[in-house]
Amino acid sequence: MNTLMIDMDNCITDALFIERINEFLGTNYKLEDQTEFRLQKLTGDRIDEFWKFMKDKSFYDDAPLIEGAYKALEILNKKYDLYIITAFIYPNSNPDISSNNLKFKYEYLKKKLPFISPKQYIFIENKNLIHSDIAIDDKITHLNNSEKKILLTAWHNKNIRDEELNEKGIVRVNTWDEILELLDY
């Protein structure tokens, strides 16, 4: 059976990241208006303060699954040796502040995708340490160690050119239905 690694953030769920930034800053940023992932750009010199603010808060409370993800994951889990692979350490923060994020991600996956066993969760910072037959991610750098590379379009990767994806052997998809079609469903 082929191994299938699927990223959590921006593939299975759009975590409430922008909502927490807005809560912290008192702003009204919208995810669809963002084109790159730069927390520093939004928080400025208050980034350390933001991570302290997030210490006991979750990005996942009531965060919806991306449309079509539940059905697709249910189907793919029967055909592939499927794993959810996700980082839990907040970049550029004290690792101790990230410890609750591991718990929040675990609880979210268990609640939202009850047909996927916790034994199928991989919490890791460097996804390129893991080899898979197929990988689905929203960051091209996380697809390096996979035979079949699938980039799910997300708010921060819309500007990546098709030529760059083709050079790296990456196929772009926009929906979970397209993923099922690509994987012969």
C-alpha cells in the first residue's frame, strides 16, 4: 500500500490564524487578502508579545474543515497508508509556548476526523525527514521527499508560477475533488 502524507494547516483546515491576529491587534485583516505567510509583517515589533498572548489559546477552536476534506480523507484512508503530518512548533517563538499547540492539534484531528487513528498523526518540524509515495501540502518545500507531489492551493501560494511547479515535478490542485480525481477516484 502506498504511503500518503497530508499536511494539516491550509490543507485540512484553515486554522483561525488571522482571527487570532485580529483579536490580538484589534484589526480586521482577511485571510483572502494575504499573499504570503509573514507574521512579522502583521504584528511588527510585537511578535514576542503575540506568542505570549497565544500561549493558552488555540488556532483550532471551531475551525472548519476545508470543503471536501472530510469525504476525501475518508475515501483515501481506505486506499492508502495515510498519515496526517503537521508541525506544532510556532516559528520564531519559545518552544515552550508551542507545547499547547500540539495538544490543540491532536484534539482537533481526533474530534473532526474520528475515522483516522491518532497512530496516523505525525507531529514533526522538518517534514523532509519523512519519505512518502504521495504528499499533499500547501508549501512546496515540504514536498521534496515524495514521489508524487501535490500542492493544494492556499492563500499564501497562489503566486507560485506553473513553470516553477513543473520544474519541481509538483502538480497544483485547487480542491479536494481535484485531489480525488488525480488519485483516480
